[in-house]
Amino acid sequence: MASRIEDYAAIGNCETLALVGRDGSIDWLCFPRFDSAACFSALLGDSEQGRWLVAPASDGAEISRRYRDDTLILETTFKTASGSVCVVDFMSRREGVSDLVRIVRGIHGTVAMRSELVARFEYGSVVPWVSRKEDRRLELTAGADRLILETRVPLRGANRRTIGEFDVAAGDEVAFTLSWSRSYRPVPPPFRATDALAEVELFWSSWAAPIKRSGEWSEAVVRSLLTLKALSHRETGGIVAAGTTSLPEKIGGTRNWDYRFCWLRDATFTLYALLEAGFLGEAQAWRLWLLRAVAGSPDDLQIMYGVAGERRLVEYAVPWLSGYQKSEPVRIGNAAAGQVQLDVYGEVLDALYVARRAGLAANAATWGLECALIAHLETIWDQPDDGIWEVRGGRKHFTHSKVMAWVAFDRAVRSSEEFGLEAPLDRWRAIRDRIHRRVCDDGFDVKQNSFVQSFGVTALDASLLLLPIVGFLPASDPRVLGTLAAIEQNLVRDGFVLRYHTTAGTDGLPPGEGAFLACSFWLADNYVLQGRIDEARALFTRLLSLRNDVGLLAEEYDPSSKRQLGNFPQAFSHLALINTARNLMGAGGPVDQRSAGSSETGGTKGFGSRASSVGEAPIKDGSAPGSG
């Protein structure tokens, strides 16, 4: 059975990502890209579906681990009765090659170690053909995929596994490298693991070095920024929502989705997080990815795309994988890509507005694209949609969706007014006002003194916490105050926020899920807007305590079992952490900027101000560890 979600750490090379358990087993890895088919799938099945274990041969070791400073180099220390060793795990890349490196270093005494490699391509379904090359490296091939295993440890085959048994004494160093490349290309040359380690450490430390450590939460913010970088693709600029698929929102449940794609909904949160930390290069790369992805006919706009902007994300189930701790089905692809979600128009227009204010270089065609999106939104904003949570229970007039349609027109108007862009302002203002009236009339329940999930119902929804954050109404508005009070009373469980009550049947799925971490951060942001700083700090501190021992968060948390749930590590959770930390550092944070009824014209006001920010960094290119 796979480890608990929080027992994994992530390593990556800005092309893909691996999950390493505390027990020394790498249970998840897709080559060559985040959304490629996995060659280690034990996370969603068992060891026969692929994993790589490097650990003491005997059980009972005392285990501790950490990331080496501000890097994605993982160091796991095993203390046994006979001695202790440190396993150093990291990923690198060469042209056309991805490298996974594991170095075992003896600390004291002598420890008997074991390496067990189970390579299974295509999500655990394909056993590769294994052969030994003249230089003693092992070649594992199936179809277009090839792995080369390089080590000085003697290896043997047993039960379709590759086994290595070796002793490590104090001062010894034993290296393993597993390199992926296309099978029809030349075999990559031998690899020097120690040289790669130095190169990868330099990459990550150089990337993180310019971040200023100010404030009590700087360590958490820096680790979240590093995680966001690890989830970004070095060449396309796309940032995936998570590194995994089908980690459940309820253990044993069916709410298991593929998150290895790029959601437009994350756009504005991402830009604020990157811009506030000074990472203009990454922000620019993300904006360019966004523009490429949404280019085309406005009525073809999707809510998510592939890492390079791919549109076909066909969803299917993998029947041979039993699911994480028997949570079926395991899904590849995501059918929500075909849903209609009006809020993404608001996110795109808001993100491009934020980019203008930050001074990111504009494309001459960008405004034309925005105008086309607005023109299409004019024809559909009053129609029902599938909503922010991608429900599969039928379209409704979701309040949050209508609010974000308002945001789209509001930001388009602001862009025209503040940057002198030609637009039919009278018409756009009129539609903006019409949407606002419709939401306030049909999305507000007077009896509850609260906005509601969708028109004509009484159900609440945590997405309503975004109303003051996006500037739809001031935080001091009585309707906002009433909504916040209703959410506190009805959606907060053990101090954390549920998205909505899944027992209501709105989403068309069996009930049950954990508290949604991003929503809990939004509650803290609302407290900030209302000046309830002590409550915001207390909630934020509780949320930080949910991170695992190396600072990572999944999508959700189950307060009853005290376990992380959902795909991991989750960009949305870490984005929310970064922005809430910045909001708590004083006036001028993302929540103040985004909620403002008006903003400064042009320039970079609000961004790059380092007085209370956690970071400042130079523009970076699309580099990745080991890229040379």
C-alpha cells in the first residue's frame, strides 16, 4: 500500500516530477513530461506497477529528511543499529534526456543497503526488455521509451525486478543514475552523478538566492515558490496544477482527477505570487503560455490546457491500477476541459490587466484577443455554466461564475481607461453594471443575509469568499459581512473551510471530501480585508502546520483523520499560501491590489516593492536543472 500523501517529497527538473517516500521508494514518475505516461505507478497501485526503492536492507531504521537549503535536492537519512547513511535524490536533464539520480553516502558504521528497481511503462502495464550493454549499463526498453541504469553496484534480475545489494561504510559514496531517452535515438553517454549534483545545486540555489528573507513566514514562502517553479515547464512556461493524477479527495472515494494540466483559473493568483516575489521572467513566461493557449476563436476557450497548450485532454480510466489505497477509478486526462466555466474569462482578463500594471512586455495582438473574448462573453454571460468546482451535476447560474464575468468586463474597462486602449466603453460599462445588479438580485438570499452558491438555492459555497477579493463589493459591505458569517457558521469544520456541502448532490458525485486548503487561505484573506488580523494570523498559522516535514501541501486536508488529501504537491494551495503571507505582511498585498475599486495608471505600482515582500529576483530564462 502506498504511503500517506504527506509522507512523499517531490523532486523534479522543470519538465517532470517524482514522488519519493520516507521509506526511500520512488512511487511516481512520468517521463519525459509531467503528463506523460508513468514508469513508476506504485502510488496508484502496488510495487508491481513500478517503483524504485533504495533503503537499508533491514527494517526499523530511524528516518529523517530535508531539502538541501533552497533546492529540490532531497536528503533522507536512515539510522540503523549498525550505522547511518544518507540517500541524496535529485533530477537533472540533458538534451533529450531526463536523469534521476540517487547517491548513497555513508555517515558512520556500515549499513547493508538494497536497491530494487521495478520499471513499468504505460502506467504499470508494460514490462520492458532488459539487456546489459558492453559498458555494463542496463538498458530497459519498451516501444519508444528507454531507461539506462548506471551504477557500480552488481545487479541481478529476480521476478521481473532489478536487484542490487551492497554495503555502505562511513565515507563511502555509491551512485545510481536512471536516464530516460527515446529508444530510437542514440544511447546517451555515461553520466557523472557528482558533477550533476553540483550543477543542480547551483541551479536551484541561484534561482532562489535573490529572494529576500523578510518576515516570519519567509521559509514557507520560499519553499512554496520553489514548488511552483518545480511545477513549471522550463520550455513552454506552463505551470501544472499538480504533479499527480487520481490522488483522492476522500480515501476510497471516486473524486479522483488528473491534475497534470494547466488551469486558466490559476492565472491571476500565479501572476500575483510571481510578481510579488520579483520573478518577472517566470511571470512573463506564464503570460506568454496563457496567450498561446487561449489564441483562436473565443468560443473555443477551454478552462484548462496541456503543458504546451494542447486542447485534447481526453479522460479515460485505467482499470489495471487499483487506485491510491483502493480509491478508484484512476483517471488519465480530464473531461472538465470540455466544460463551460464563465469564471475563466474573468481570470484571463484579470491576469492580463495585472500583467499590464506590472509592466510586462505586451503583445500587439493581446488587446485584440481580449476584445474578442469580451465580445463572446457578451453573448453567454447570462447562461448557466459548470462552475468553478467543475461539477458534473448539470449547469446552473453559479454566483461566482457571474461575479467573474463581471470581473472580465471590469478589467477590460480598466485596461481601456488606464492604458488608452480603444474600446466601446459605454457598452462594456453597461453590461458590467447589468451583471452586478443580476448577481445582487438573484445571487443573494435575504433570509440568510448571504450570497448563495447559485441563483434560486440556499446552499453556500466557499467561492463566495472571492467576492471582496476580486473587488465585486467592498469587504465592509453588509452583504459581504453576512456571507462571511454564514460561511463561518456552515462551511468551517475544525477550523478549515469546505468548498460546499457535497451531500447536497450539486456536483453529481458521491458525497465526501476534505477541507479545501485554498478556500481556507481565502478566509484568512477576508479577515485581512476586514482588519481582523489576529484571526487571520491564527488561521494562517494553523494552515502552515498542515505542511508535511519538507513544507509541501496537497489540495485538501481531512481534519478527522489528520491526513492530506488530493493531488500533490498542489500549486493552488502553495499559490494561496504565498499570497496570504504577503497579505499579512502589511498594506499593499495582492488582496489589497486586486480588491481595489481603482488602481494607479500604468507603471509597476504595487509590484516589486520590497519593503515588506519576501522576494526579489532578476528575470530568468526558461532554464532547468542540468540544462547546461
